[in-house]
Amino acid sequence: MQIKINGKKEDLSAMLVGSVRYALGRRTYIVDWTCEFIRNNTHLLLEKDKKVIIRDIEQQKEYGYGDKCDEDCWLALLKYLKDEQL
């Protein structure tokens, strides 16, 4: 099913950055859901926002990613985003 979003790509990209920031460090289903959504929709992110997400995930290491399964999700997304930049 296709959906229509009212607003600009910049708005949606910023909302995705916000969703990552909300989910970082949490220990709930939202981590996997957020990582999967971002991975499946990187075309919705501006390049500058991809860099922000990469930076945020890298900096979260200092505070912890949550449980092991959460860390695995974040590190997999980090690798995916970095690989996509090549």
C-alpha cells in the first residue's frame, strides 16, 4: 500500500533522526522497529541526516546501547549506513 506524506523530504528526514534519538539506549521493541524502518527507507534521509544518525549511534557507545540484542541492531544499522556512503 502506498501512502502520501504531507510535507517535504526534509521534514520526514528530520522525523527519522528524531525517532533514532528516541530509540537509542532503550530496551524495547522500538529499537528493532526503528533500525529496520531506517534500513528499509534510507532513500527518505537527507545525506546530512544520515551523517547525524551515524554520529549519534557512534556516540551512544559511551552510554551503552541497551541489551545485547539492541546493540546488535544499532551496530548493524551503523555498518549499513556507513557502507551505503561508500
